[in-house]
Amino acid sequence: MSSLSRQKPVFRFAPSPNGRLHLGHALSAILNHDMAKANGGRFLLRIEDIDLTRCTAEFEQGIYTDLKWLGLSWELPVRRQSELFGDYRHGLERLIAMGLAYPSFMSRREIKAFVHNHESQGKLWPRDPDGAPHYPPVDKQRPAKEIDTLLSSNAKHAWRLDIKKAITGLHRPLEWAETGGGKNAQMEADPVAWGDVVLSRSDAPSSYHLSVVLDDAAQGVTHVVRGMDLFHATSVHRLLQELLKLPAPEYHHHRLVVEESGKKLSKSDGSTGLEVLRESGKTPSDIRCLLGL
């Protein structure tokens, strides 16, 4: 661990209760727990349950059961995102007041049609690191009067971060401290690669990007230990931290636990679920061995 922070290090594990935990979650939870213990730090548990349609109390209880079975303990109370919608709204309003967020009205079907029309002319449309097309500039080109009319009529919309406008106000290179993969380096952030990311939707008061940086700051998290699937998303998180004047944790992106085919584990695949492995006779020590710990 580097000397990024002189305060007592704070680690967190932040699962979503939309399914049962699997081996991939176990790796992340154990690494956070063990690194906190090894460095005299704190280990927190956060329940990321913004998606009220998919997250359930049953799955949340399953998280507690699985983690206790692994022999992990955490500080109380547990932070639950569904109890903090007001905090996320305040963060969004700050970005709106700064002129860095705008309402977007295009549906998924309209976005798909826009991209298809563009690429049918032999021109590639940019995509983010996850492969999703960048949001078209249609809404940023709408007249203010039209936007006001749409908002006053309660037209379904999301709020997006104007990435290019946001980075113009930065006064220093955007980087993060990375210790994953046995290295200790400063990584250059590239939020532009994501296009105008969603900050909130009509069916979700906050996006993962916005809520995670606000939560980490509120909990005093100093070390974010998570899977490599979120490595590139750190660019967006670092930008939001700069814009909202939040502290930047140190990041450690660990390897993913994958299927034999190389595909990332899924909660729908019960064969790697901790509950299934426990019922099959596996012990917490067996889980650590399976994970190469």
C-alpha cells in the first residue's frame, strides 16, 4: 500500500442486491477485507440498491449470509444507497448549476436509429470502452425554449454529463494512483472515451458513476479495490471527483474470476454462487483456494 493517505485506510465492498454473490464477488470482498486488516484499516460494506426494480431484501440478506460464512466482518451501520437519494440529487444539481449537465430525451431506439443512419454512410460512430455507442449531440443542439417545453410537459428524460465541456475547466492532468497488477503507477484518465455519460434517469435517481463517487467521499474511502471490468470507468469517476471537489482514493483493480470460456461470471450462473458452493460442502477455506488466495 502506498502512502497516498496518512489517515487510517478505509476499504469498502459494495455489491448490488440483484442476485446472489458468486466467486467473483468473494474475491473482491476478501481482498478488501484482508487488505484493510493487513494495513490496520477499516472495512465497510455498502449496499448499492439504487435499482429498486431488481434489488430485493431477500438478495440483500443473502449478501450478509454469504459474507459472514466467508468469515468477514464489517463496520455498522451498513450504507444503503436507497436511503440516500437526496444526496445524489444534490450532487446532480451542483453539476446542473455549473452548466455541465443537460437533459437528454432520446430513447434507446432513437439512439440506435441515429447511429445506424450515421454508419450507413460509411462513417464509424464512437463507442465507449464497454462497446456502447456515444450519446448523439441532438439534445445539446435543441433550442432552450424547446428544452423548457419538454421539461414542463414531464417528457421522459435522463441527465447527462457534458464530457467535453467538463474537461475544458480542468487546470491539471487528470490521473489516478493505481496499485493493481503488481504495479504502483499514475494512470492517465480519459473520460472523453465514454462520451456524455448518464448521471440520472427517470427510473433511477442516480447513475453508478455519480453515486459511487459521492458514496466513497461520504464514507471517507481511501482505497478502492474492485475488478478490472471497472478499470476504464475510473476515468469518469476521477472527472466527477474533480468537478465536485471530492478526494481521490487510491485504486487497485484486481483480476476477474472468469468461466472456462473466459467470460466474466454472472449472477444468473448458479454453479459459481456462494450459496450453491456452501450447500455442496465447500468451506470458506475451499473458496480461498479456488480463488488462489
